[in-house]
Amino acid sequence: MLMNIALTAIGSMSSEAVIKSLKNNCECKIIGFDIYPQEWIVTSKLVDYFYQVPLTNDKKYTEYVLEICKSNKVDFLIPLTDPEIDVLCMQIQKFHTQGITLCCSNPHSIQIARNKFNLFSFFTQNREVSVIPTFENIDHIDMNNYDVIIAKPRKGRSSEGVIISKNKQHLQNAIEQAQDYIFQPYIEGIYITVDTIRDKFKNQVSIARKELLRTVNGAGIVIELFNDDKLNYIVNQITESLDIIGCINIELIFSQGKYFIMDINPRFSAGIGFSIIAGYDFIENHIKCFQGVTIDKEIPYNQQIISKRYIEIIHT
């Protein structure tokens, strides 16, 4: 059966893997959105229709996207970046009444995941999930206890606005709106990213990778696939606690023998292509979650190192 699937932010890092998976696994027309002109977006060549849309903070954003979806008889809308999920998840019912399924988890879990202090508060009482001490106010931190402090925007993404310092005064001077930040001790360790998917029947599949080399915005470009039952258990605890449906990305740091949760991204990770290479198609199964269909079973995958490279493409 032919499906019409809309994707936001097709200039984002996960978009090519998502588009190719959809083209390979289902009979569909793909409608792509982005805030930039089509001529600037290489992946616009891969979709059937392209629309430039306003920024998410524009009051017209939701209505604009909804009207495009209605005119193209869209069945499924998949947001690919955090700001779009923040806005669209609050309008799930509005899209549903038009016959459009918004493919993201429930608004409650997203609001917890997307606010770093909410995330800390939610899991601080969960003995199965280790959290990094997190403070709303820099004055609550005893600098004698920590060598280095990291300041993060509460609803930040891609390491934007992150500041690391040994000096409290430096942090105070560097941050314009301190109430928009959280403060944590800086922990040395191995960055871990887990792509995980859970359906409404509580079936779950996860693929984990160590990020050996990352870009400045936190995207792994050299990774090592690995499997750890302890990590899988922690990830399952996280998704069950939040009643996650669909594919999300969990970032942790492994330090002194423990996995500390850092971030939950309620979307495909920038490196979702690594997990597809490992043998599990999270995109195809993400759609199944919102069709009410059981996802594919877990697959064995080999521990291996994979790297990606960037190439120049002439867009004419």
C-alpha cells in the first residue's frame, strides 16, 4: 500500500539514512521540509516533494506544516530534530484528527527528556539509573567538591551553548540567562550512544556504540559497536519508566565502572546509519511502532569499529 510520509529537517545529519531506508523498505512518497531553500539542501534531491518552512518559534509553524501535510494526504509525519519535536509533540491530537500520525513518543516523556533538570529529577530516585549531580543554580555548587563544572542549556541540543570551566565567576560571566542552564560536575569517561526502539507491546531492541571520535557538536564519526547486558538493562529501565514508543537515542558516559545518563534525544540519532550497518533498521521499525505492528526481533551484531567520512556534492 502506498504511503505518504513527511520528514522535517531533511538537511539534518540523520536524514539521508532515514530517506534511504524508507525508499528501500516501503512503497511511499516522501515529502521533505527544511527551513533552508531547496538549493541548499543536498538531500532534497532524494525526496519526492520539498517545502521550505518557517522556524519552529514562528507562530505559523504548526499550521504551515499541517496544511502541507493535509494537501499531500500525509499518513505519517516524522520530526528529525529536537526543536520540531518540542513543538509538534504538543499537537499530536491536532494532526490525528486530520488522519496524520505524528511519529514521536508521548508529550510527557518528551518534556522530561528534553529538559536536562527534569531528566535528572525524574531519574534521581531510580536506583537502576545513575545520574550526574545536577544543579539549577550555580550558587548551589560547592566548587571545593568538583574540579571542573560544565554548564548546559536546559533544552540544548548538539552541544550548543555548552561551557566548561574550573572557575565559577567565569561561568557566571559567560552565561547571559543563567536560569536557562543547568550545572554539573564534568566527568571524564567514554561517550556511549544507544539507539533503542520500543513498541506498545513492550518489545525492545537496542544497539550501542562507543564514540571514539566526535565532532564539536557531539556527533560520532568513528565509533565502536559493542554489546553489554548491563547497559541493555539500564536502557530498558529508562524507556519503560518513560513509556517510550518508537525510536529514541540515549547518551551516557561510562566512568569508573558505571553508566551515567547524560541526555535522551526523542528522535533518530545523527549516527543512526551505524545501527543500520549493524543490521537493524530502526527507521522501518519506527513506522511499525505507529502502525501498531510488532517490531522486528533483536539481531546479533559484531563488535567492530566503523568510521564515516564527508564528501563534497555539487548540487545543480
